[in-house]
Amino acid sequence: MSVNMRFGPYGGRYVPETVIGALDELTEAYERYRDDPDYLSELGVLLGHYVGRPTPLYRARRLEQAWGIDEGLWFKREDLCHTGAHKINNALGQVLLAQRMGKQRIIAETGAGQHGVATATASALVGLGCRVYMGRTDMQRQRLNVIRMRMLGAEVHPVDAGSGTLKDATSEAIRDWVTNVDTTHYIIGSAVGPAPYPEIVADLQSVIGIESRAQMLEETGRLPGSVVACVGGGSNAIGIFRGFLDDADVALVGVEAGGEGPSGRHGASLAQGRPGVLHGSYSYLLQDPDGQVAEAHSVSAGLDYPGVGPEHSHLRDIGRVTYVNATDEAALSAFLECSRMEGLIPALETAHALAHVRDAASSLRAAGPVLVCLSGRGDKDVDQAGAALGIDASA
Amino acid sequence: MPESGAARLERVFRDAGRPLFVPYVMGGYPDIDASRRHAQILAKHADIIELGIPFSDPLADGPTIQAAGQAALDSGTRPSDVLDIADDLRDGPPVVVMTYFNTVIAQGASEFLGAAAAKGVAGIIIPDLPVDEATEVREAAREAGVALIALAAPTTDDARMAEIGESAEGFVYLVAVTGVTGGEMTMDDRLRALVDRARRHIPVPVVVGFGVRTPDQAEQIGELADGVVIASEIIRRIGDAPDARAADAAVDDFGAGVADALRS
């Protein structure tokens, strides 16, 4: 089966000539292995026994009451995945691919550090060297994940360019790949980048949507009325949406980073950007009139990205998915509500999806049960969220 | 009908009868006036000027050009400012602008290329626009009379070299190293074989760049290829100069040195 290179007009391979050969090689490898029984069985065993899949579907009854969602509020518990987020689904799939392509070295970019930790973990598991690029600002706000990556044997390489966040880390990872392309596989962490990455990442994350569709049917006897997920680059969102794209009655909602609110800085590429090229693909992008890429802002490092995956741009244009946003403030309060009413500390990224569910509860519940991709847990965020919410460890 | 950019570039190669010197100037670094001066100084020594339009996320560039581009953006440089520098170089060697794809499509490829042509630009290099994505832009460029200069790399296989060669105009920019700008090339059998392979598949002149730092290296490349690009080294010398006058002198000295090496 051939791999999707474009989603409508979006996607493509806008990268230096040097890596085109490697993209061809990756495309061929994925076409060959995506249906290969040995590859699938090795990945399946790891997802089952190492990651902990299938992840449970959980009904959040107290939040459901507090927010007035009588039809049911369900969480797809990707936060229970080994390493704490959905990122491991992709990292394992790609590291097994890298092994089969004979690559000796793994690189990755990371924002919140969840993809970095997942890649460091997968690399340790198969014994490949790993370097993770991370913006210096993100290294400070996601300190715990920096320590985890180093404990796992990965080298964390600080990036000072630009605003020291995910965009800059991704650029630097691509430059490393351009230089070491013969020996190195670049594991992109979101559904972004040049083709075939957006398709590979979406495919590897689609397990979220496939599982949760079956689980909803089993638990409730029906499909959800709406599915809500946060969108930075958009890998957890595309993963869960892919389970429901053909179910026309299921509303799909992506929640971007609203940052400081309407008049301030934000990360809402689909709402306020226009199409352009960043990191190898054509997609919605925050940029100035000259095409200079704007610096995004979000309280959550994982959503602090001026671009978005090309499939989301297409789904936006054709109206299949509605993209909205939630501010830093709304996300922080939802973070606290979820922690205190469900005993689940969500990742700050995930808290954006929860904030939207809370703030749009009256319209969402009209469609039926609400399914949220609880994409990650918030252990990594305790320093930053604690500081923002005035919670500390003082005696 | 004025002579097309491709024809002007090809004529320069034909008339020179020796390898060409293609120095790079980052428009707006360290500021617009200085970069205009540097371009004019280099124009005395150069056969073609490569003029960079800064972009916020230059994926093919190493730290030196990244920092220069960021400095240019920080001081408010816009694409139109850089095109004005090209306008001022009309009496000199042809100008080829180098920028990234998003800069070109932000205002629309036809508009951008039309504006460039109106300022006398002969060609454009877009390092993140590989040959298979370039069809529309190539048409817009032909329409505007600007040559779309393709890049080839050490990792480009023979079939792709031929594909690049088929649509090539002006010249092809052959990347000497597997990597970003600002490293250091070494003249070895591998590079000789690469240039040889490129020349077999590509009917237009082949210019080599990435990691060329010294007049000696330029001379060695000149023995194999039709021209040589030097970029990061020039920026480094500008950055190392204690003041603007010293920077001008450094650019002049270096340009003269490379030009001499290629003429000897």
C-alpha cells in the first residue's frame, strides 16, 4: 500500500535535497513493513506488554456532574501508557523501523519532553544511541523530563536559537539529520514534517482511535457524540480522530493553544495562521506577511508550536474537524479541576482539551457522550503548574 | 524582450572561460547599508553575486548563516530591502537570490518572482524546494524570466541527477558535503567523483558550494567544476572585523584573493 504524501493540498517534502534519498528510503521501508507480520507482531507485543495497551476507557463521573455532561464524559487513558503519554506508540513503531533500515543512531526533537522521553526509552530498549534536541526554555520548564531522558542514556542537546522552544528544536534536529543522514533515523514526534512522516505518525497513533471506538461501543453501545483532543503538531488528535473520520455523526474537535487570549500571543495555527511551509510540509502556520515564522506561545511546551500537521489543515478546510482554542488560564483551571475531582493530574497539553469540554459543555452534550483523549499525565508539569497555581512544597 | 536570467547566467559562464567566483552576501547583515556595500565590493571580484534574503528557520544553514540571518531580521530587514540591493547591483555581475520557500510563497510565487525580476535578479536558489516539488514555481520563474537554480547533493542518486539536469536552468548548485552550510569540505576522491557524476548528468554549468573556506580550496574546486560559492567564510570575516571599515577591507581582501586563485 502506498503512503500518503499529501492531504488535499497540504504536506509534501519541502526539505534540502540531501535528505530526499532518506525520505524515499523511509517511505519504501514503511510501505514494506507496515503490513509485515514480523514487524507488526514485534510492535504488537511491545504495545501490549511494555506500553500497557489497550489503554482503558474511563468514565469521569465527577467531572461529568460538575460540568453538566449527563450523556457521559469518557477519557481514553493514554496517560497510562508507559512513559506517561501517547508518544511511545510512535517512538516504538519508528525505532523498530530504524532497526530494520540498519540505522545506528536515533535523533528526535522534543517540546514538553514526552516525545524525547519516549524516544530515549525506545532507543534504550533496542540499544541504539539517542540524541534529543530540546529548546533551552523548554529544558527549564520541563526539567523533570530532561533528567529522565539523561537517566535513560540519551544525550539532551540544548537549542538556543529563536525562542528556545519546539520549533527551534525541530529545526536543529533536521539539521543534524541532513548532516548524518546515512547513519541516523530521525524520529519526528508529531504528525508534522516532510512526507512520509505525517502519515507514519498518524498511522502509528491511530491505535488510539481504533481502540477507543471499539471500547465506546462496548461500554455504551453507541459511538460518542463528539471526540475532543488537544492539538500542537496534532499527533494524539489525529490518532484518536482516525478512528472516527468515517463516522459522519461523530463531531471531531481539536483544541489549540489559545495562550494569552485573543489579544495576546498564542499557538493557534489553524485558527489564526495561513498556509505556509515550515519543517518540510505545507500547512497552516503562524507567520508575518513576509513569511517569517512567528513565535508561538503556550503555557504548555507541547502546544507551543507555530505549525500544525498537514492532515489537520486538510480536515479543517473540508470541515470534518472543528478547531477551537483554550487559553493558558482556562487550561490551568481545568488542570486543577481534573486533578481534584478525578484524582488524575493531566498533562498541561491535555488540560486544553479538558478546558474546552468544560467551557463548551452545553453544546457538546447535545450530541451525546463526549470522548476526550487524555493524551498524557501531568507529572512533568508539577513544577510549572505549581508555580502558576501557587502550589508549592513549603512546610 | 529583455534577456532572461538563465541566458544571462549561462552567458557569464561561456564568456569567462574559467571557473566562476560566486560569493554570498546575507542581505541585512550586519545591516542593510553594510550588506549593500559588501555586495558592491564583492561585485568587483565576483562573476555572480549570491544575495541571501533572511528567513526565520533556515534548515539548510549552519550556525554562521543562521546567526547572520537572525541578526538581519532583528534589525528589521524585509525581502524588499534585499531586492533593492540587487537593484543597485545592475551594472555588476548577475545577482542570484537565495531564500527559503515560505518567503517566496508568502506573497505568492508569481508576485515574488516578478518583483525580483523587476529589480534585475537573474536567478533564485530555494534550498528547501527539491526538484519534485518545484513544478509550479519553475513555471512562475520562467514567466518572470528568473532562473530557478536547482541543488544537487552527495546523496542524490544518478536517476535524480538526471531529473535535476532535465529541468535545470542557469547552473546547478552542487552541495559539496552531506550537511548544512558552514562546515568544511575536503577535496578528496569522493568529492571528485561527485562533481564528475553531476557533470555527466547535468547539461548546465555545475557550481560547488558548502564548506569552501580558502582561496586554495576554491582553486581546487575550480579545477573540477564551473564555479565555486563561498558564503559562511565571508560572513565569519565580517563578524570578526572590529569595525565597519575593517569589515569592508576584509571582504575586499578575501574577494580579491579568491578571484586571483580562480584566474591563475
